Amino acid sequence: MKKILLLAAVVILLLATAAVTAFAGYEWCATDPNIQLPNGRGVAHLIVEVPRAYQDAAFTVEVWAPAGSRVVGPANKNVTVILHADESNPANQLDARITAGLPVRLSVKYRGDQLGAFEFMDGTGDARWVLP
């Protein structure tokens, strides 16, 4: 029994170390864009993270959101958000396309829940979040 508990503790420690190492070097920017959703659905907070060495780099994120959505502050001088909000976008979905040329991590926080994170080591890619 003691061997099983010791093995479980070692596995948990290794998993925790791997999780910390995977995201080491990323710095969260406090001025990430918020997407105000229509029809009282609230705000989706788009979290854009880059390695510390690139924190002053400028790049663009394209976001596809439901019709009637809009970008609301705060604005970041380094991250330009191009919002596509029309009838062709599903009412419960956000999509993003990053073209940064540097490592970027995108995630969404919505109604207190952290939705999936996407890492783009080459700074290019697409992400999709289905809102609950």
C-alpha cells in the first residue's frame, strides 16, 4: 500500500512539474480584448499570452463572433483585433485566427470558466471555443 501511495505521489509531482514547465515564460497581458456578446450573453475575455521576450511585439488576432458582438476595452496597443460579427457566425461560438510570427497562446474566459487554450509556437493558427 505504501508503494502505491509513493508511486501516486511521484506521478502527481511529475505531472505538476510538466504543467508548470509547459507554460513557463508566458506572460499574461492585462489589456487583452473583451468581446461583448449580443442578447445578454455577457462578455468573453480573450486571453492573449506571449513569451516575455516578445511582450512588446505587435500582431493581429482575427475573431469571428455572433452577429451583434463588439470589442470592448481595454485596448492593447500591441494587439489589433479584427472582429467579424455577422449572421454566418454561430450564436454560441468564438473563432480566432492568429498571424503573429512569434509564439502565442490563446484562451477564453467566459462566465468564470476558463475555456480551452491553444498554443501556436510559430504564431500562426486557428482556435475555436464553444460557449456553454
